[in-house]
Amino acid sequence: MSFERKKILVLGAGYAGLQTVTKLQKMLSHQDADITLINKDEYHYEATWLHETAAGTIDWEEGVYPINKVIDTQKVVFVPAEVTAIDKESQQVETTQGTFDYDILVVALGFESETFGIEGMAEHAHSLVNPQTALAARQEIERNFAKYKQSNEDKDISILVGGAGFTGIEFLGELVESIPELCERHGIDYNKVNLTCVEAAPKMLPMFPENLVEYAMQYLKDRGVKFMVGTPIVAANENGFVVEVEGEKQQLEASSIVWTAGVRGNRLMDESFEGVKRGRIMVNADLRVEGYDNIYAIGDVAAVMNGEESRPWPTTAQIAMQLAEHTAKNIQLSLKGDKLEPFSYNDRGTVCSLGSKDGIGLVMGRQIKGRKAALMKRVIDSRAVFKIGGPMLAVSKGKML
Ligand SMILES: Cc1cc2nc3c(=O)[nH]c(=O)nc-3n(C[C@H](O)[C@H](O)[C@H](O)COP(=O)(O)OP(=O)(O)OC[C@H]3O[C@@H](n4cnc5c(N)ncnc54)[C@H](O)[C@@H]3O)c2cc1C
């Protein structure tokens, strides 16, 4: 390829940013471009495994790997730093490790918790947005079990989960697996543990057909989970959630509260671009930001339109990785002076785990449940590791062995 050497700057090393870089390093030679990747931490984390860290079914180290392990350091400079500002006019990005110029920018700064202004939620509830927050939830749950045994109280141990969406249900699926073991370790009767899921909408898991939702709900109910659907949480405090039932406010007491009902794109997006809604910016068909031919936004910071339904695709790891592959391809085309290609999403389906041995899913239009779904989930999780890090990483970090 012969063209002027460009500076490509990629922000964020989640599924979107890291997949972009690992593709670019294969597609471009050192003479073609300077590639720099900036990420807060020195490691990549599997965000789709955070509920497992939070419930204690995996150690947090199992869901992370060093970024240097998957990048070609001959072609990519990795800078561990926090991005603090994006200046589109001067084509510069400010970070805690200095200012970086770019010719082409890929913004892949991912998601944060969204509490929709519910009073006290951000201060009092745990969220599952990165390994630190997931670990904090787990440590508090474990501390409460240890304290309970020592206190000789006759009160139950209560955990409240806000939200019966994908993350809330997957988290409950892990909890019903880890809590019996925690009870055994501390000599606590499992019947003394209250697990309650509170959901404002009348229905949980809206992306799945009714029979699969029923299956998941029954699976969790059989293991002691109580559901309060159609019950909005109006506040959170040191004692638990305040909910509204038939117009009356009620305090639900709990030793741990976890909020899983909302995510948004990175707040830096609202500060850096116009027309951003909840941290997500609408992108053109070729994944560039309107008005900026040299800026791509991908993953959870992007609203990518589903042409058929006239609304954006839900933000997922699956689409983030496809957006990344497409962005790498379009960057290569742009460097050659060729026309960019429009993105088209290949939705392969979704699997919601219920712990490590069960689950529900819609894959290639077919329904699956039980052990088959659990196995499929392990395949999906391992595939993400393989796609970014290749076979060696899939062997050491994947879930197939
Ligand atoms: C518990 C859970 C389960 C999920 N399960 C599934 C699933 O089964 N299937 C699925 O497809 N999706 C799932 N998702 C959604 C999926 O995890 C996200 O859609 C995906 O992580 C988005 O990828 P991303 O690369 O855009 O962002 P992220 O994964 O959020 O990565 C963003 C990266 O940017 C870094 N960063 C953020 N801010 C800064 C900054 N200022 N400076 C420097 N670096 C920064 C972060 O540290 C991170 O490394 C799940 C999410 C959760 C929470």
C-alpha cells in the first residue's frame, strides 16, 4: 500500500477498541500508519462476564488479560491512560499521560451505569460495569455472610437485584449457584437467604419469547428467587430499595443492593460531541460521526441504525466486535483512497445464562434452553476471546476446557 503515513488513535480497549486494533495490526504494515491505543487499565476485561465476578463464580483475574498480550508492539503503541477530553477541531485527545494528535480517531469508550436519576441509587447500590464494581459487590455479599454468622441474628440475609433484564437475570443465575456454597462455608441455612428481583416493567427479558422467559423465571423461582415485577424502584438508601406498590411507597430491606437495570454510553461522549443521547452518538452507515470524516464511533458509545426497524440496534458485545472489524476495513479503504462500505449487522442471536449449567437462547432463529444453552454460552464467550487474542489466548482464557 502506498500513501502518506497516518496517525490512527483508538480510545478504549473493550470489545470494540481492542478488536479494531488487532484487526488493523494484521491489515496494515508499520509503514502504513502509526497506531496508538489508549485505555484506562493495562488489561482488557470481558464485560460480558462481570456478573460472574460479582456473584463469585469466577475470580476477577479469570475475566481479564493484559492488553500487551494481544497487540503487536512493533506496530501498535499502547498507552495506559484515562482519556479526559476529545478536541475535534485541533484533532487532539487529552489524557492523564499527555496529549495525542490523530489523523483518524476511533472512539470506543464503552458503557457506564445509568440510574435514571433514581434518588440514592448511584451512592448506595452496586453496579456491574467494570471488574472493580463487580468485585466490590461480591466482597460486600461475602462480608455480610461472614458477619451474619458471627452476629447470631435471626434476621434473613437479603440481596435485592434491581432489574430483570439480561444482566439482572444472568447475575441471579450465578447467585443461585454461588450462594449455596457460601452458606455451606459459613454454616448458614440457605432458607435464611432472601434473593429478590425488582422490575418496573410488567415483563422480564423482553428480547425472548414468552415460553423461554417462563423457563428462566421458573428456574430461578425453584432456587428461591422472588420476583416483584411491575414494581418501580423510586429510591435507594443504606437499608435497601424504596419501591412503589399501588401508589404507596414501601421500604425493602436488604444487606446488599445491586442495580443492573440501566447502562448508557460513556459520559465523555456528551462532553465531546453534539447530538449525543445517554452517551451514544448516531453514526453514518460507514460508522463515522456526522460532519467528521476522520472520526469513527463504535461499540456502546454508538447508535447504529437497524434500517428495517428505524431504530438503533441494542448495544452488545456481539455488535461491538462486528463494528470493530468493519471499522478496521473502512480505515484500510480510506487509507487507499477507496470508497468506504456501509455496515451491515449479522445478528447471530442471544444466549442468557442461568449459572454455568443452564440458560435460554435464540440462536440463528432457533430456541434453545438448559444445558445446550449453557454450552452455547461457553462457545460464545470463548469465541470472543479467540477473535481478539487467537488460539493460545482462547486456550488459556476461554471456557471450553
Ligand atoms: C454483566 C453483563 C453481561 C453482558 N452480557 C452480554 C452478552 O451475553 N452478549 C453481548 O453481546 N453483550 C453482553 N453485554 C454487553 C456488552 O458487555 C457490551 O455491549 C460491550 O462490553 C461493549 O463493548 P465496548 O468495547 O463498546 O465497551 P466496553 O466493554 O465498556 O469497553 C470500553 C473500554 O474503554 C475503557 N475506558 C472507558 N472510559 C475510558 C477513559 N475515559 N479513558 C480510557 N479508557 C476508558 C474501559 O476501561 C474499557 O476497557 C453484557 C454486559 C454486562 C454488564
